[in-house]
Amino acid sequence: MSVFVACTPDFRELSAVADGASDVLVECLGPDALPVRSAIGVYALPSGAPVEIELTVAVSA
């Protein structure tokens, strides 16, 4: 999971923002479903979004 956060250069709490995405995954899928995670600060995101989350998953039937 990659969490992109639109922020100023002095913002250092990127991991705390990404914690929200991890919390949702744990709530929905359980703690064993947590992926490897990156939190990345960027100047801007499309359409002025404050946060963008990219998640790649595999589903088995």
C-alpha cells in the first residue's frame, strides 16, 4: 500500500496519516491482512485531493 499525502515540506507525520488507512484494513479484514506500507509526501495530488491511497490486492476464491 502506498499512501501519498499532499503536504508542505516541513510536515513530518506522514506515517500517522497512513495509520488511518491501515486501521480501516484491520477493521475490515483483520490484522493478518496488513500489507507492506509506504507513506510519501508530495506537493500536490490530482483534483486537489489531500490523500491518495494505492493498494494492490490478490483475491482467492
